Amino acid sequence: MARKATTPQNLIPAKKGEVRNPNGRPVGSKNRSTVLEKWLYCKVDGLDPETKEVVKITQEDAIMLALIEKAKGGDVQAIKEIQDTLHGKLKEVTETKTDISVNKELEQLLDAWITQK
């Protein structure tokens, strides 16, 4: 969706009681997350991986089981998604070395500041 060009009208704050988008979001409409949540918790027939019986499971469970199957098949993205979900995403750490000499007091302040993070 293309953005509208910025005009002075867009930059002026709306006055009290002024409606800038009269055809905006309808009253009572639901967020996408609300609708998604509704459908994720619907029950569907699914194969229980432990008993191999067809049982009622949520869509969310069915999706997670499909993700596990993809990971077992060697799908690297599925493996990464499972690892990130279980253990959290890895933080990228970069270390740089410089030849700048810093006096001892400033170096101690920097070390203290870095350890606080």
C-alpha cells in the first residue's frame, strides 16, 4: 500500500472533535489477533503422536505437530523456529578491537557501564 504524500494538512494535529477518517474502522470489528485466536483454538481431528489414534486437537496443536514433523525431516527453518521458541533467540555479539589508548579511569567507567547491560 502506497503512502500518501506528506502535506501540511497531514502535519497539523486534529482539533478537538474533528474526525479525520470518517470511514475508519467499523465499531465492533475485531482485531486480527482476536479472529486468529478464535480459529487456533478450534478443535480438529488430528493424529496423536504417542498413541497413533485420531483425537480432537486444537488447530494450534496441529500446527505445532506439523512444525515438529518438518523439523524431523531436516527443515532447518523449522528446527530454528522450535529452538527459538523453546530457548529464546540467540543474541548476536560482536567484539571490536581498536588501537586507541584510553586512560585507566575512563576504561574503568566503560567496563562498569558495559557490565550493567
